[in-house]
Amino acid sequence: MASDPRWAGPVNNLAWLCVETGRGDEGLVLAMKAVELAPRDGYSWGTLGRGFMEAGVVDSAIVAYERAVAFLGATNDGVAR
């Protein structure tokens, strides 16, 4: 992130780490930021879905997971163009 804080990849990675280590609120905020930075990145949408599931917001998780699947199926690298 230090080299380019606008890049969604590191933000998404940090979000996933937070969600998986019991810092779900922070992870959810970061996942939302990653999706904002790269709205067509399926991996970021997947992390957002995981964050919503941890928070118990199932309806939003489903929407995020559906978007993740849509984008991850679009190209081999997970980013729709």
C-alpha cells in the first residue's frame, strides 16, 4: 500500500486478514474501500461478502458473493474488463 495506496489489492488483503483474525469491523470497512477502489475486482467483492457474513448481514453478503462470482467468471485473473 505504501507504493500506491489507491491500489485495491493490498487493501483487500488487509481486509481479509482483519476479517479472519477477529477484527471484522475493521475488515469490513477495508473491504468496502477495496471495492470502491476497484469495483470490478471479484476478489474484493468476495472479501466484502466474507466481511458481511462475519457481521451477520447475510443479504448483503449474498449480493457481494454474486458480484464476486460474476466478475471472477469474466476473466482468468478475476478482474472484469
